[in-house]
Amino acid sequence: MTDSDIPEDAPRCSHCGEPFPTERLRALHRGLEHPDSLDDAERAAFEDAYRGEGDDIRSFRLRALAALVALYFGFLMTYAVVAV
Ligand SMILES: [Zn+2]
């Protein structure tokens, strides 16, 4: 991504000026990179974003596990049909 790809109105970190595609990513960045200089609203936004990220990761893990199980049984059934 080059500087020309970043829209002018992208949310920017109020501490280091780095641009982010979404408010949620900016809140996560501020909580992880500038934890000692957050005000109450920024800290609340970080905690909400952090909790939301945990839910997304849990959902991704379940979907990845389901895909692996489906792939495993797909190969197993293919082997059973081809090898016998
Ligand atoms: Zn920053």
C-alpha cells in the first residue's frame, strides 16, 4: 500500500499520526502501541475492539477446523473409492 492509496479522511492515530482503514483497527493500534497515553473513551474503544477481535478469532478457528475436517473426510472417502 502506498501513500496515494490512503484516503485523506482515513482515521489516524492521535498519538503517532498513522492512518488506518477502519476505526476499529485504529482503536486496537492505540491500545497496543500507546497504552499509557489513552483517555477513558479511547480505552473503552480499545476494550470493545479487543473483545470483538476475540470473537472474530474464535469464529475463524471454528470455521478453519470445520474446513480441515471436511478436507480430511473428503480425502479419506476419495482414497476409499479409488484404492479399493
Ligand atoms: Zn499510534
